[in-house]
Amino acid sequence: MEQHYALLEAAVSCGSPSRGTEFAYDALVRAGLPALLGDAACYPMEKLDPCAHYPPNLLHLDTVMAVSRTLRANLLTALERGQFPMVVGGDHSIAMGSLAALSEFYGPDQIAVVYIDAHADINTEETSVTGCIHGMDLAAACGLCGEALTVGRQKVNLLGKNLYILGGRSVDPPEYGILAAQSAHLYTPEQLAGAGLERALGEILPRLAHKRVHISFDVDSLDPSQFTSTGYQIPNGLTLAQVHTIIQSVLGTGRTCCFECVEYNPTLDRDGKDLATLLELFRLVFRTLAGL
């Protein structure tokens, strides 16, 4: 049966310290992404101003949560229509909305997350030094944060044992303890170097066999030599070839139910090189899912 795709906007940047990622969806749509995905159904979103009043440990809380709640509703609609969701952020706080929808639709024990990111994003509002919510989305999804970061009907949308972070190299000290307590899996770029990537995938892929898998790709997982249009350029990152291998391998399980791409800032992409990189990545996702 032919697969139909949904392209969902998650327009927010104030979950992070910098601005510009709220325009990623517009840049990709103008570049022809809907047609590249087989004339995908588009779910645009109103761009909200960052709210002026918020708790000091939850910056721009109301705006961030409004975006995640709208994304949750739109993603549930796409799933109910039988569409495969492709989400474009926005900063990584939007994963709260994605995971809320996927967990409500499939069940929290059925969701596994392959999280390709330089960061662990599993601080709570108590452990975060910055108060930026894009560093708390996984903690919120695991039910470790307060009610202010609950997006949908459920507090727990992900079990830590079903979380696989690949490319993490900027991890805060408290996050190591949270990851261990949640039985989550962290693979650093050093562990993925050379034959390490094949070994890691050999461990991960069999564990995905009976799950619905969400791939959440943050462009800052890439080494700055590969991609620069993001608020975080952290050395010693993954190569494009490694990211392609990870995504193709996970998609090849036939268990993937959603793909999202976050933290691309088109205002920093002066020559459009990184936009072309992302279009090629989405083309890879589409062709792999279509068996081409």
C-alpha cells in the first residue's frame, strides 16, 4: 500500500538560547520538501512570540508548551489519517510534543527513541543550569519533571530503557546519573568511531524489533566540519556518513513511526549548503521508507 506523508511544523526557538530555528520549516518548504516527500500533507503552525514572563528555571515556558501541545494535536491527526509524520523543528523542546502524541497513539511501553544529538537533553528543571527547556525534553517525556512540562494526557511517554542517544558529547554531570537511573543508553562519538558504529547498531537494532521507533535527529550531532547552521557547533561530532548509516539502519527495521529534524537555523545558512544537506537527508529517509 502506498505510504502517505505528513510534514509538520514545530515553530519554536525560545526553548533554546538562540533564535532562528523557528524558520526551518519555511526554508525547507520553499526548497521543495513537500514534493520531495511525494506531495506530503503540510501542517503549518503559527509562530508565537516568546512569552515575557516565566519561571527562572523554565525559560519562555508558555510559548514552548503551546508549540509542543499544538504539535501533539497535529501529529495525532496525522497518525489517525494513516500518514507517516515528518516533523521539522524548531529547537529540541518540540520532542515533548512528538513523544506525547506517539505515546498516546501506540502506548508508552511501545515507543523506542533513537536520539541523534550532541546533548543528552535529560536535565530536569531542578538540575538544569540554564533553564532552557530544549535540554529537558527527554526528562519530561520520561515523567521526571513537574506538571508544567506535561504536554498531553500522560505524564510518562517514554521508558528510559527504550532511549538510545547517539553522538552525545556535551552531557552535564547530573545527566549521567539520570541516564543511569533510567537505564538509558548513551553512545559517544568515540564509541561510534570506526567499527564502533557497527557494534552499536548490532546492539540497538535487535532491541527495536517489537517497538515503534521514533528517530529524533538534531543537526548539532554533526561535526562542525559537516554542518554549521545551528546554535551549537561542538567539535568531535558525527559525520554525515555516520548519520546516514544510523538512519538507514533504523529505518531498515521497518519499525519507524516518525522522523524529526531539529535545531537547523536557516538564518545562519548564508550559502544554502546546509539546507541542501537536509534536503538530501530527507530524500534518504523517503527513499528508504519507499524501498527505492
